[in-house]
Amino acid sequence: MNSFASPTAARTLRRSLLALTVFSALLLGPLIGSGSAAKRGVVGVSVVTVGDRGNQPTAVVPFTDAIYPSCSAAPSGSTDCVEIGAVPYQYQIGELEITVRQWVKFLNTVDPRGTNSRRLFEQDQRPFAWPQYGQIRRARNAPEGEHYKVASEAWADKPFGFADFLGAARLVNSLYNGSLLRKSTRSSNGLVVTTYTVLLSPETETGMYDMKNRSTTRLRKRGFVIPSQNEWVKAAYFDPAEDEYWKYPTNPGVYGDGSATAPTPTSLDYSTGNVVNQEVQPLANFKQSELPPPAWCPVFAQTSPTSCSTQNPIGMPPQLYEEAFTAGLSSVGQALTRSPWGTLDQGGNAVEWTDTITPPPAGISGERVWRRLHGGIANAPAYQMWPSAVGLQPQNNVFYKHVYPWLGIRVGVIGAISPGTR
């Protein structure tokens, strides 16, 4: 159940908030406020390397339980078949999704006076406006560079969930224009993770993307990026050892069996959102059709017995709200199940932007720029984690920034970068 699933669902969503009942769809660093102002703007971007240059694509018919060697092999009449996943170069992609902690560092760096001139913050993101999903506090009377705070420690390592593409691109520009202080690697069980330690820059309008260009694409051959659709799909599904595409970013699965070989849904601690069933593998933060979705409620909101189950900024009646919004984002990486290349949480949790521009759904016109997203969300069933779940949304959907708390970001790196270079 996801507004990305079909043009019909997208049109229904725009017509009525009731459609929310039928759609379902890293950075690790020191705490905000610790140390000097410079340290508050330092983030660590951990990535894995995706090689096997020139891999073959896979063909998919959107939201169907199958893949094909090419669109010519797809069933006749499949006019919307697309070939995805082929990448002719080596690149790196975030091991984890961007967290609330890291997004707050970005906000305080690029908006030190808290004026919100770029509309990177919306009032519905406040815990007082939305007890269950409010991730960020904003203080008008605060020292420069400290106007934005993580709502509570429980939110610090959850994915930032109110992203649009324009905000994601500005984050990447801040990284691109920042100072690369250190590059380090760690290795465990054959997996090598590279961490770039970056002092963020307040410059967000140029860099990897030109924000004056509504249809901006990459301007540089190396540096931080929002992954393309092909880069994202390859990292999530392509198994170089078997030269095949998995059905889920967590396990190979079996095409044609529905959700029978899907990963197990996470169970979350009700007060913290931490994953508590890691012993069950493979694991992902999603909704199994016959079961309630994984959910949690911040401790401060539990002082009111109904705040998480009823209070919302869009005025939905309690019953409809409970049906549409009972799925919580889990702490990044805690599901522990990795993709073929070593990423975490590419299945479930938050759906993630790519920088791939795509035509709008059939029957929709206008000047809006549409981009692809992938990954499923915490209240989406298993099919949203298939390679064929090629979702799309306008890059600046203001409506979603207010009412859809599962839109996330994963960054990537192209080319070779090291301290002293961009």
C-alpha cells in the first residue's frame, strides 16, 4: 500500500487525506550541542563500495512479482517495463540512512540563525505538533547555530523522515562544499566500510547540484551525491557472486511466491524504537500483511495515553489515524541484515530518494519534476521492497513534507575523494 504504487493511487492521495489509509508508501557523529561550533558541524559519512563494473541490468514491470533479463522478455503488452540496476563504474553508497541527529547538524550549519529561509524545516516535524513522529525541536531564542535540536535522544539515530529531494540535494551540496577532514576504513567479516569525516559547509545552492535549475543533475565527476536509481538498485539487489538480482535487499527470496520468502518484520521497543528481535534473520522494518506494523511512542508522549494513537497535525479522526500512522521508524542499522554489498535498511524503514528524473505518471501533466524513490517503508507490505517497486514523486511535494514521516535520504560517493580534494 503506497502512493508510489500507481498513478491512480497518486491521484487519490491528492484528492483526499483519506488516501493515507491505503498508501504505505549515515551518518554517525557526536551529539548536538557538544564541543565547539566547529565540532557541531562535523559528520561522519560511512559508505560501502559497489564494484563489478558493467553488470547486466534486470527488467521489471512496476509492482509485479517477477524480473526479466530484458524488457523484450517481459510479457507482451508490458508497455511500462523498465531496465534497472546496470552501473558501468565503481561507486560508494551509504551504509545507513541519514539520521535525525545528522540532519539537525546540517540545519544548524546552513541556517545558524534559525530563519528557515530555505524551508528545510516544517512545523509538523515538531514533537508538540505530532507526538508520534515529531523529530526536531526548533527554538527561536537560542544561540547562533543551536536553534534546531533532536526532539529526544530516542530520535537521534532514527532516519530523518520528512525529506524532499531538494533538501537532500542541499545536504549533498553542504557535504560537497565542506572540508574533508579524515578518511578511514574498518573491516569486519570481509566487509570494508569507509568513513568520510566532513565539516559541513553553509553553502547549499551550488556544488554537486545547481539548485537554481529545477531539473538539476550531477555537475561533477567526483564527490558526494544522491544515488541514482541504478546505483541504488544495484547496491540493494545485485549479487555479484551469483550474477543475479535478489527479490529483497535482505535476502534472495523467490520470485513468484508473493511474500512467502520475505524477511521477518522487526519488533520495536515501545519507548525507544530500538529493534529487539535481531536474533531472527533476515529482518526488515516493514508491515507484514496479517500483523500490526512495528510501532513505538516517544517517552515524553506517553504522559498522555492517547497522544501517539490520536494526536496528529492533519486532523484525522482517531480510527483513520490509527489505521494510517501506526508504523515507527527504527534505529538505523539495528535490523542487522545486509544487502549483497553490505548496506543496511535498504528494505523497509524509510523510502529513499534517488536523483533519477522520470516522466510523471500517465495522465498527469504540468511542470513539476518527478524523481524515483525506492525501498519501502515501515507501514508498507513486502512488495514495496521488491526491485519492481519503482516509485516516483514530485521532488518538492510540500504535502508529503507535512503528512508523510517516512521519506528518507541515503548519500553516495562517485569518483575518488580524499582530504584536500573535492
